[in-house]
Amino acid sequence: TPVACKLWSAELFSDGDARGEWLMGRLTGGCASLVRTLAAWETPSLGMAVELLEGASAVGGPPSFASVTRDAFVEGKHARLTPAQAREVARAVARAGAWLHARGLAHCDIY
């Protein structure tokens, strides 16, 4: 199974803290709309292996203290979604949000 590894090199970020994100990542199994965490470790630093989303790419860059209140996307960097694709993305986000909410959790990047 192809994987992506996420490693945290600092404890505090503009949009949260490493331990909180690491703990949340370990709780997301069982929801088809969320990326599955396959492994997690604490040493030598926090990290996790998650399923690789083939063909996916980041829409925005990493947040900074200057950009955390607004997402700035580069025009033309990504293909535009069709209305049907946008609806499916919205449905997947809604399913993931409902799954988290049913467990008393919230993802603060859904707004």
C-alpha cells in the first residue's frame, strides 16, 4: 500500500499544535471520507503514515501566522472542479464532519 508520511518538526503552529493534530489523526479510522492513518509514532518526533491519495495535490501552501486567517490560492495552479465534482467534495466534507461531530470532535479547518 503506498503511504504518505507526515512528520511534525515543531510543537506549535499557526493553526494548532502538533500533539492535537497527531491525536486526532489516530482517531479517524472508520470514516470513508477521511484519510486513513496506518501507523503513528512519537519518537524521535511525532509522525504518522497515512494512505496516499494518488493524484492529489495541495491547493494552498502551508499556513503561516500571516496567512492563517485567509487562504490564498494560486490561480491556474489547479484544474477547476465541475459543479458535479464540487457537490461530491461538499458531500464528502459533510460526511466527514458528521462522523466527527457524532464522536464529539470538530475539525477547525471546516468553515
